[in-house]
Amino acid sequence: MKFIVAIFLLPICAVLTQTFFTVFARATMTQRLWAGEEFWFFSLGAVLWLIAFFGLPRPIVIYVLGHELTHALWVWLMGGRVSGFRVGRDGGHVVTNRNNFWIGLAPYFFPLYSILAIAAYGVLSFFLNVQPYGRLLYAVIGATWAFHFTFTCWMIPKNQTDLSEQGTFFSLIVIYLMNFLLLSVMLILASPQITFAGFGANLLTNLSNFSNWLVDLFQEFVQRH
């Protein structure tokens, strides 16, 4: 059943990907997204992490800690209970009374450290004037999201039980779709010229075009056979 669901999710992945890159290209070329400090400091943070990831010893324990904490957080979000928690350089695990594909795959699409950075910034804003540190926030988000992305790409080929338990094909499709949804939200928040309504309108247009293409393809097939 999950394999069949994954097949039906493939067109959604294609349409979302097309919409993201179309909107991103438009914002970059005509709306000067590249000139904004949000873009540059996010990119700076991402580049600094990439240099660290490929040039320095990788902080495996920090990744495993975030991985297992994400499992635990999603267990609690799903109304479950965590009764055991282990983290080490050789891996970790969470003992819980509840499991589903959201819990199992959450570490691969939920950038915990980026969320924690945004949450900390929001909490501090109630007590301090954090506006001067907005650039630092963008850089931290860039670094932590790149941390999430690089470790996700690095870990997926290592026969992760999180993926095989849910069905590898289904898991990869869900991870891809959720990460592109997250990227789309980040793009909208980072660009004043892009709105959720505008992005949604582009998404619906591309979805309609894809549906029309499928109908035309089906009609051509019927006529030939």
C-alpha cells in the first residue's frame, strides 16, 4: 500500500519541484532575491558548514543526538511516550510505545537545530532587542539547515532501518517531498516579494498543466489503441 501511495506522490513531487525552481528563478532574476541580506547570510552559513563537513572531523554524536531527539519529539507530538533514550558515536535509539512513518522519517525532513535556533531567537525577542542579530540568525539557519541536508544525504545510503521499516521507496518519496515543502516555506519567508498565496497560485497552475498533459496523453493513447 505504501508503495502505491508513493507512486501517486511522484507527480506531486514533480509539480512542487517545478514550482519551487520557477519561483526561485523568478525571485532571483527579476526580484533581486540574491541582493537581500537574508540570502547572503543564509548562503554564508551554508558554505561555512559545507567547508566544515568536508574538511573537518564530522560531529557524529551531535547528529545522532539531534536524530534521536527528533524521534522523541515526534513521538510526543503523536501522543506517545518515550521510555528509553540512547545516544552514542556508533548510533542511538529511542524506546517508545508508538511508531509510524512520521516518527520514523522525521529526522530526515525535520531540521531540529534550525527549528531550535528560530525558537531561541523568538523567545529572546520577548526579553531583548534581538533585531541587530537578525543576520546572525540567517547565518545560523543556513549552517544548521546545511547540517541537516548533508547528514541526511550522507546517512540515507547507509541502509538505515528507519527507511527500510517503512519501505525504502515510500520513505525516499516522503523525505523528498517534505524537504521541498520546507525549502518552499523558507523561500517564501526569505523573500518579501514571494507570498504564500502567490506560491500557491503557481503550484495550482503547474498542477493544472500537469493534469491537462496527463489527460491529453491518455486521450492519445486511447485513440491509437
